Amino acid sequence: MGILSVPSNRPLVDEHLFVYAGLVVQWQASLFALGAPAVATGARTERIELDATSWIDLTRGFLDGADELCAELIATAPWRCHRRRMYDRVLDDPRLSCWYRAESPAPHPALADARHALGERYGRPFGGPGLNHYRDGNDSVAFHRDRELRQLTDTMVAVLTLGARRPFLVRPHGGGRSLDLSPASGDLLVMGGRCQLDWEHGVPKVAKAGARVSASWRWTNRDGAHTIDRGEELVITTGA
């Protein structure tokens, strides 16, 4: 079946060590991801039509300073290892996560600006950010459809990559040829239409990788910005 890659012309520089609050984080940095975090001006968006009703918008270089933001979030966010039921077992997630309510302050002003930019672009109210931390190549997420969205015919899931580039695979639900979007630090992808109903996405394990953080925001046609409120947490299932 194979994997089809979406090319990126963004150059990489040598592997860097980023130090924030005494924490050392290592990955191969992008020239466009250094400096103060801010939504870039003039970044171009490419729409990938997966089928007649599902699409992905891919914006290379959506956020400047993404590597700096990655290091800061790794050092300061309240990361937790969550657990999920898999058939008859309860297993640890192979990554760390934390989530923020739509009405809560974002963990960094650049993420608040990113959410505002998404709302301006698509004319829809996106929820608060969910963060996932992939510590190395062993952290991953299998092919999936976001659980609470997979029965809905019109949704948007925006995923902003910070830090190391990892494969980001998309394939038809149930199997088929995969498309690798391979987002670099600062790249944004938005999965829309029936994408969560008819397509699956995942971040597979790799032999070697630096730290990666993904920030995701969601909108659905059911109740606007989709959230599940359980006690003091905004629980967003899976994401990538």
C-alpha cells in the first residue's frame, strides 16, 4: 500500500540544545522556528482534498519561534501520563498530555494568538488547546479517529507542531495507502469536513527523534467548540 509524502522545502540546521528553566531539550532545529514565538505573516496554505467531503489545510511556517515555544512548554506545562482502556486492559498513554478549557488562559500568548487566527480564518469558534508531548521516538499514537468526533460529518481539528519533525500519517478509515504530511516545527495542519469520520491519522514510532509537542484545537458543527468537561479537566481524547 505504501506511504505518499507531502514535501517540505523548509531547511533544517544542526541539532541544537534548548535550555529553558534549567531543562535541556534536544532536537534538530528549523531555521524558521528560532526566535520569539509569534503567528507568522504571509504563510501560504495548501489544501489537500482527501476525497469529495474530507480535506486537510497545510500551512508551512504558520508559527515563528516554534522551537523556543516547544522548549518553554516542555519545561512549564503540567504534563501527565493518562491511561486508556484497550479491550480488557488499562494502559498508559505512550506520551504526556495536558489540556486547557476554552475559557482558561492559554499556556502561552502565542497559542492564544494561534487560536484567534484559526477563528478568523475559518469563521468558527475553536476550543482551548490540548497539548501532547512526544519525548522521543518511542512515544507515539496509533491510527485513530478522534473518538468524540468520529460520528460527526463536519468538524475541524487543527494541529500545530512544535519541535522535532515526525511522520504524521493519514489514511482511509479501515486501511489503505497512507499520506505522510511530515510537519516541521511551526507547521499547522487542519483536518476538516468528514475527515474524522472517514479517515484516520497517527504518529508512529521511529528509531530516533527529538522532543515534539503538538497543540490542537477543535470545532464541530454539533455544539460549536467541542469539549468534554470532567471535573477540573478539559478532556480531549487522543489528538496528535
